[in-house]
Amino acid sequence: MKLLMLILSFNLIASTQATEIEIEYKSWISSSDRQHVETWLKHGVETTEHTLGVLQQQTLPFIIEPSLFASEPVPWGTVQRGKPDAILLQIKRFTSSRVLIKDWTLYHEIAHLYHPLLDHADFWLAEGLATYLQNVIMLENDIFNVDEFRARLISGLSRGAKNTQLNKGALQAMSEQMWSLNAQQRVYWSGVAFFMEAEIALQDVGNKNTIKALISSFQRCCKSSLISGDRISGRLFIASLDKLSKTTIFSNLYANYKQRKDFPALSKAQIYSLQPLR
Ligand SMILES: [Zn+2]
């Protein structure tokens, strides 16, 4: 723990400079679209770093694929792990930065860069964390208000519960076969429920750490030692969160969640009690 604290304080001094972005376009884009994309990406990195702390990489490359026929502003996004990690995003042409900023995809993908690449069986943990954090980032940066924050969580959890009717195996097995089973809603939202339960458990014991603060600390103290492009087990990541919060909340919940065949039932009262920015 002493060593952890030492590394932590060193990195606090070393890494206050905001991450610079680099943009590569996969196909031709008008100068007007280009400006909107630039404004949007800068805003996305700034807001995410405001919530989760400065990203521990000097540059963040974005690969943008403009598309003419899309039903939403940002139909698709993914992280490309490497040195440095990069983000690929498909965007609908002629979309203003104002509209792009309201889309969740960018916050979700940047949030992924704050956790290590996890085993396929722990996909629920990675997707749950990025989905939970995307909502926390959008709330904290006034992209939406607390009513919208709660409404999005409630509707996502209900999609997860519905999808569980079709995919009833253990969560870690469902995670491994997520694409072939079309079990995304169950996998993503079980993971969100996990972090919501952890947030509430931290609040209930009067622990001052929020999920966003723990992820921020994790990235500063442990990202370079854990992330090497190789997948690591969720158990290791969870052990770090326990250590940072000085609790066993995460490992206890993890042992239960990875095996569970049901969808976690969170009441409206629990959702309303959430204080992710406390
Ligand atoms: Zn994701």
C-alpha cells in the first residue's frame, strides 16, 4: 500500500497536462464537418477528463469514418488498444457539434481507456463500467440533468431484465458468447447494475470514494503496471478497486455477479438514492 501511495502522489504531479488529440479521417470530409468533429472531440476529451482525471497518455488518436447513410449521429464506435490506445468512430455527415455532443458514444469509448483490457468472461464488467461512467460524465458536465440520468438508467435496466429472459446462463458465460447470443443488453446492463450497487454500498458505509474517483485513482496508480495490451482477469482489476477504496465491496459483489443467472433487481428508491458526484 505504501508503494501504491508513492506512485499515486508521483503521478499526481506528473500528469496534469491534458491529453492532445490527433484526428485521422477515413474518407473525404468537408471543412465544415471537420470543424464540427474537432469541436466535438475536444469537448468530449475535456469533459471526460473533468470527471475522470487526465488520461495517462500524451496523445489520443481518433480515426473518424464519415458516413452518409446513418440513423444516428454516431452509429458506431470502438477502442483500438495499442501504444497509444486509439478510438474509432463512425459519424453521420452534416451533423453539428451541438448534436454530436449530446450523443453518448464518445464518452463511452473514452471511459474504456480508463480501465484495463479484460478477459472475455469479464466483458460485462468492462461494458458495465463504460456505460455507467458515460452517464456520470454526461450528468456532471450538464449534457443532461439528473432526471435524464435516472430515466436512462431505469430504461437500460429494464432492457437488461427483458433480455435476460432470452439469455439465462451464468453472466460470465453470457459475456463470452454475447455476440452470437445477442445478449448485449443483459451483459451491459448487468455490469451497470454492478457499479450502481457498488456506488450505493460505498455511500451506505460512509465511504467518501465514488466510482468515478476510484477509476480516476486506478488510472493514475495502476494503469501503466496493468495495461500492456494483454487481457487481464476482472478479479485483478476488482482487487485494485477494493484496495483503493479500503473495502471488500467490489470483490464480494464480483463473486456474486459473475455466476448469477438472474438480472439484478434494483428498486426505483435505490436508483434515486445514487449520488455518483457526492
Ligand atoms: Zn463499450
